[in-house]
Amino acid sequence: MKLKKQIISCPHCGHHLHIDVDMSQGDQDYYDDCRVCCHPIHFNLHVDEVHRTLELHVSADDD
């Protein structure tokens, strides 16, 4: 399992959250609740294996 630590801001309350992103599963699209305000956060993850980069988009998904 390849974990990468990231710091994000909750799109609802703005609180900074420390998360571990599992890069071993490739591209992912999932929801997880904010630990502070409990609103759902939409995570869209793209893993570029060739360049060994991670692209993470975080949104409230209510746009």
C-alpha cells in the first residue's frame, strides 16, 4: 500500500484536515465526511504512475 499524507481544507467549514491518500488503488472517486463539521467531501484522485505524481481535487459537490 502506498500512502501519501496530504493536508486539505474542508470545502464546507474551511478546517484543515490531515488525510492519508492510498495511491496503490490508482484513480479514485469517493466521499468522506469532514471530521469537524460532518459534511460530505468529494475526493477525486488521479495517480500518474509514469511521472509519480498525485492530483487530488476536493469539493463540496454542491456546485
